Amino acid sequence: MSADADPGQGTIVEINVSPEYERLPQPVERVKAVAGRGLDGDRYFRSDGEPGLKPDEEITLIAVEGLEDFESESGIKVTAAESRRQVATRGIDLNALVGRRFRVGELECEGMELCEPCTHLEGLTQPGVLKGLVHRGGLRASILSGGEIAVGDPV
């Protein structure tokens, strides 16, 4: 899809945060997001006085359609929480948002790069995840202006 292609409009269907590394993220209905700091309550969130995050670490998104397609093809079920991405969406082509500005609820974000799966993720889930989620493992984005996001918000 070209950089000018319309990615469509989607919806937040799930938000998952984890205060600890390697702990399975838990669903929340809403969360505060801070530019340069991430999602409040998540393991990557930086408090005032701490160095900020790299732009591609501030928020991660994954399209549930990619997880569903992977399950259909492989028989391997990976939930949005197990993917370790913070925001699960439906109805939007996240890959088309690389290099583009977009809104997530109240937030203004910029797509930085695809969030490709890694061996660590496969180790936390099961064999086949690394290969099966290539190019559908989500999007890393920076938060340009913060606010609150909630399940049901548009993307």
C-alpha cells in the first residue's frame, strides 16, 4: 500500500498494560497517554524526571485481523495481550500508518515502524509466532500530543 493510501478508520477494541516486564499485560478500559513518556501504568511508562522513551517505544498497536488471520492459517491463537502490544484495533490498516500522523482517541501519533515479532515474543508464546506474525505484528508509534484513550475510541 502506498504512503498516500487510505488506511481506513478503525476502533480500539482492547487496551493492555503491564507494570512489569514479561508479565502478561492486563486489559483496561481507558488509559492516560503522555507524549515522550508512554501509557500510564505500563512497564515502559516514564515518570517526570526519568529520561523519556525513544519515539518508537511510546505506544504499540496491533490489528486483531492479523491475529485472526494467523490463527486461521496456523491454528495458533495469540491474543492481543499475548502479542505484548498495548492497543488492539479493528478496521484499520496499521502498516499503512508508518511515516504518517494519525489519531488514536484524543492522541495525535506518528507511525514510526512496523512492530515485527521477535524471538523473545515467540519464547513467551509458542513456536511459529515469529514467522507467522511477520508484517502483521503491529505498529510502533510516537505520541505527539497526549490525552486519554478508551476502548471504543476511533483510530
